[in-house]
Amino acid sequence: MSDHFTTTGRHAGHRGESMYIDARPPTLHHRTREPRRRPAGLVFAGLAAAATTVLLARLFAGGPIGLSDQGDGNRLLCSLGLRQGNPYNSSTTDYLYLIWYDHTWYGEDCGATGTGEPYHSTQLWLAWPAKWLTHALTATDGLDLRVLGVICALLTGLAIAAVAMAVPLRTVGRSVVAGALTLIMADGTFAGYLISAYSEPAGFVGLLALVAGVLLYLRHPRWWGLLLVAGAAAFTIGAKTQTVSLLASVVPLLLLVRGPPVIGRLVVSIALCAGTATYLGAQPERFTVQNDYTAVFVEMLPNSPDAAADLRRLGLPERWTSSAGLPVNATGSAAYDPEFYTFSAHAGLADRLGVYAADPSRLFGMLGRGLDGMGKLRAIYVFSYPESAGRGPEATECRVCVIQILWKNTFGKAAALLVAAVLACAAICAFGAVSADRRRRAAGGTGLFLASAVIAQFWAVMLTEGASDLLKHMVFANLLCLILFVVTGAALATFREPVERDPDLTYARAFGHNYGRDLRT
């Protein structure tokens, strides 16, 4: 009867139909009406094209810029049969050399200096097609770093667009996020790496892809999101060994966020850890020794109240206190001592942590030194121009320095403010992470993920090589921190968005919310 009445009223336009509709709760009526949305594919393509265009203009307008090689480039690119195009017996550090020529390496000259052990990085996955394209498109026999820069800019633009699309905001909000991330990556702190022989670009792309994956997985905890997070984490960790600290944030995320079955999440987590262990084990042993040496003689001993006591605690000769502060290859280095072959057995990370555990107050000094390094943001001792630019040796560029100026005027003058800023972002994101709204949960949870990743990366740098090349090594901690600020802004913006209830009733109840009435309606 009521169905007949409703149908009749609907066709005849009776007043009863109007009364029938008005009797429904208006909030539910409006909740089912979705706003008109632009096709996601077009928005993604537009954001990616805009970000890539800005980055390419940043790198090439007015002449190419990049980063000179401080010695790390050869160990990476020699495995592709390449040598740097600097004149014979000249320094590689003063200028950016854009061409790496084909070259046949023999014995111990390639990889880890003096051993021939190969250096592994996912950056080679980007450099190899760049070398192929250089051969295909130019007359150069080798690799033109400008070609590599185009590939890195394209991938970075795509990763920026992926993060923007994963942010649970509308098109305007996503555009703001994409613009902020583009401004960060275009800053002189990061842009130069895209045209260089370093492995950081793969890490940048991987970090952005990881953030996009975490945003998507926290909003839609499904198998594809789980694998996206694990894959992006593996790619990023494979770029540089220092990014292994990401495991401290990724593994808890995979295990604790409800979604795929627990056994599946556990298997993926174990596979990620096992793959990381294999990657670390395949890296040159010589680099492990050099890093341990730096952690002891460049970071620990020069800042120790009793260097001899530290060496005794490590089981090393006290006479090595004379090497405190000396690089591994310097005259007087303990590395030239006949007993140095015993060093690695006594100076691993676990051994060094034991020294700091005996006097935890020393970590405060380490914290201060690390924050001072982060406050400087950019490693100005890595130079930007090729010789043809006419700028002279050891010149650094500053075409886009917005982030640098803001950062140095804030954190450069009071590095402790950086701790307050990270903790404030974590508090804001924690408030969103416990929300009943899926959008707020995703943005807030991603902010907490980034805050933990910043902390883990900071201590990974300080407890390994520490003061050695500190500004350059803090590049990932700085980038994670800047992305955290952007995601925190997005988390705040989600509170202006309509509430997005979780359609899975069981999942919703697990968080203590009863949406049964809404879902039944």
C-alpha cells in the first residue's frame, strides 16, 4: 500500500510524495550526494606535468646545474663501465662534469676503493636507462648526466603527483600539496642531486612514493596498498644504506594497521627485513670498516670526556687516542696501525651503543650537534656548476632558495625549535590518527609515520658516521621533516572536509565506533 502510494505520488507529483521525502533525515540525504569530481586521471596527469615542468626549468633554465662529485660518484657509476669526464690529473670536486665516458675498469679500481667490491644502489636502475638513452640520442659514448636529470625530474614529478592524489583532499587541496612538494624538491638543497653521480635521487623518489603508499594504505588497508608500501620502502632502502632506518617506521605500520590477514602482513614484513639484510650484506666490507672508523674516531672520541676509557671499553688500544678526529686516510690514522685488523670485531654498532649506554648523557651532545647540522640544511661544500658556466671553481647556485631562507631564518638560528616543530606536528597528526573519519586517520597516521621516520633517520646518521659529512648525510632527515610539515597541513585541512565513514562495519566497531544505524540506512 505504501509502495503503491509512493509510486503514484512520484508519477502524479502529489503532495504526499513531497511529505514522504521530507520525512527522511536531511543529514543522510545530503551524505549520499557526492560533489562533482574531476576525473582523477586528468588531475594526476596535470599535477605530474606541472611538477615535472617546474623541475626541468629549475635544472636547465639559464644553463644546467647539478652537484660535483666528492668521490662517491665513481664507486656508483664505474659498475656501468663509466668514468668521469674531468681532465687528466685534475680535481673532480671543483666543477660539475656532465659527461661520464665509457671506460673499461680492471681489478680493484672499480667499486670500493682498493678492493674492487661492487657498490649496489637502486640509483643504478635510473642510471642504466639514462646511459642507453645517451647512446641512442647523442653522439656521446657514455652517460650525459643531463639525460639522467630529465629521468629523475620526470620520476620526481610523478611521485609528487602520487602523493598529492593520495592526500584525502579535493582538487584545490591536492594542488596546494603538489605545489608545496614541488617547491621543496626545486630548492637548491635537493634539486642539484637530480643531475649528479650520487644515489640520493632514487632515495627522493622512493620516499615520495612511500608517503603516497602510506596515505593510501591507511585510508584503504588492502593488499595492493600493503605491497605498495613494502615495495616503495625496499626501493628507498636500496638507494642508500642509511635509509635502512625506515624499517623502524614501516614494519610497525605493516604489522599494526588492520587490513590484510595478520599472517600476510607478517610474511611481507619478514620479506622486507630479509631483503634489507641481504642488501646490507652485499655492500662492500670496506665501506663498513670506513663507517665504523668514522663513528669511533670522528664522532665518538673527539666528543668524549675520556677517549682512552672509550677505547678500553671497546677493547681497542689506548694509543689510538692520537687518531681522534683524523679521517681514515689521513696521516696518523689508526687504520695504518698493524693491529687495525682487529678493529671491526670491537667497534660495530652494538659495541658503540654499549659505550653510550654507559653514559647516556653524551647523547644530548650528539643531539645538539645533529640539530645544528640539520639547521644548516644544505651542504654548501658540494658545488653546482660545470666549468663552461664561467662561474669559477667551487660555486654554488641559489636560483630557488625559498625553503633554505625560511629554514635558516627559523631553525638555523635556534635548532631546538626543530624538535618542537616535529613534536607539534606529531601531536596534531595523532589527534587526526584516532579520528573516526578515514580521511583524518590517513593523513594523521601518515604524519605520525613521518615523525617517527625523521627521528629514526636522525639517529641512524648520528650513531653511524656522525660528524663526518654531516650536512650531506642529513639530507633525508631534512626531506622527511619538510614532507611532515606538508602532510600536517593536509591533516589539518581534512577537518574541513565532509566526514567519510568507514564502510566496513566490523572494521569500524574495532575502533569503538558504532555506525550500524548509518550503514543500515
